[in-house]
Amino acid sequence: MDSKYIDTNKSLWNAKTQFHLQSDFYELEAFKKGKNMLKSIELEALGDVSGKSLLHLQCHFGQDTLCWARLGADVCGADLSEASIEAAKQLSDELKIPAKFVQSNVLELDANLDGQYDIVFTSYGVIGWLPDLDKWASVINHFLKPGGTFYMAEFHPFLYIHEFDEQKIKFPYFNPGVPFEEEEEGTYADRDAGIKQKEYFWMHSLSEVIQALIGNGLQIEEFKEFDYAPYNCLPHMTERKSGEFIYSDYGVALPHVFSIKAVKP
């Protein structure tokens, strides 16, 4: 895989981090005062995490990671962006929430982190940045203890085929094996952020995700689809009720999020 794709995305996320820390979207001050930023989808699925070790893949600046720690988990977060990991460490220190954070491409994390965990967790807008889901799933298997749980909540690939600003289908549902290139202006958390930079992303169908996990020895216990997103992060979304946002231009229910819970035998 050409390193320019990963390097370009790392630079983009380094730039995004500073704007995200200041954005209303992430509610950083509310989080500092104790607000739990995790959503009901993942909270209900994982239940009581007290006393469990948890590895959070692609953790951004660690806000959700530290929320799991507040709920009693022994946490480690990993992310590609140096700026995100530095911000996560500063938050951990400032709030006196014990946590470990590691800067690494998730596909190389097995070379940069030791140990195994009761839970491996990842969520919302993450796998599209990864070129190789087979390697991703092997990393998950590597870090899970026998009997451990992998859980992901992610935006549905059906949603990702849309060009939201133009309100039309633009991208293929199935992975063509090459990345797509776009130039982003602003970010999902701050449309007016002073960022204009290339990004590279990959399309991954549900079958590709599921087969990667099965092929790397995980047993899927639960698969769900949701007709809403817990974040208002796309153009043309409306809030149908508190905390449930829908892309409503078509006037029918669409899959917005899916989740998978799997165990390592």
C-alpha cells in the first residue's frame, strides 16, 4: 500500500484535531465536567465494563476512551494522529483519569503495543480510513484475550455510497480495491474549520467486514442495523427525536449504523 495515502490522512487528522477540540460537536467542556459521551448503542451492547481491560482502536483524541475509563475499564487508546494522541494524554493527565495512549497506524499496532485485552472496541467513521480489513481483523484477534469481546458500531456502507452535498449516489457499495481521493473543506465537526486538504478513503461492504472477522477466527454473536445515527455529522440530517439523526431526503427509513459483537474462542 502506497504510504502517501496513510501519510496524507495522518496530516489531515493532525489538522482536524485542533479544530475538533474546540468544536461544539465534541462538547469538550461538558465531557470535562463528567458528561458521558458514549452512545446508547455501544453502552447497551457492552454493559458493565468495570474491571475489564479495553483497547480502543482509532480513538481520535481519546474522549470516548476516557469515558470507558470513567465506567471502570482499564483502557488503552490507539490512533494514527500524533496530535490526537498528544491531546488524549493531556486530557488523561488534566482529568486524572488513568489511561494509556499509543500513536500507531492501527494496521501496525501489533508491532507497537504489547498485551491482550478483554474488549477491543472501535466506533463511528473508522474503517473507511483502512485499506486492508483482513489485516485489521488480524490485529483485533491478536489483541483479544481468549474469550474476549470485539465490538464495533460504524456508519452503514449503504449511507457511504451517497454524495451528501449533491444528494445523489456517487460511490460503489463494494470495495473496488483502490482508495477514493477527495479534497475536504472543513470537517464534520466544524464546517467552517480552516482546512482544505486531500483525503483518501476506502469503501467496505458489510460482507467484507464480516468475512474479515470470521476469517481471522472471531465468532460473531450479534449483528444489528439502525435506522438512525447518534451524531449529526452529515449534511441534510434532521433530528427525529433526541439523539437520533436521520438523512431524510428520501422520506423512507435507511440504514445509518450497523454494529457487530464477536468473541474470540
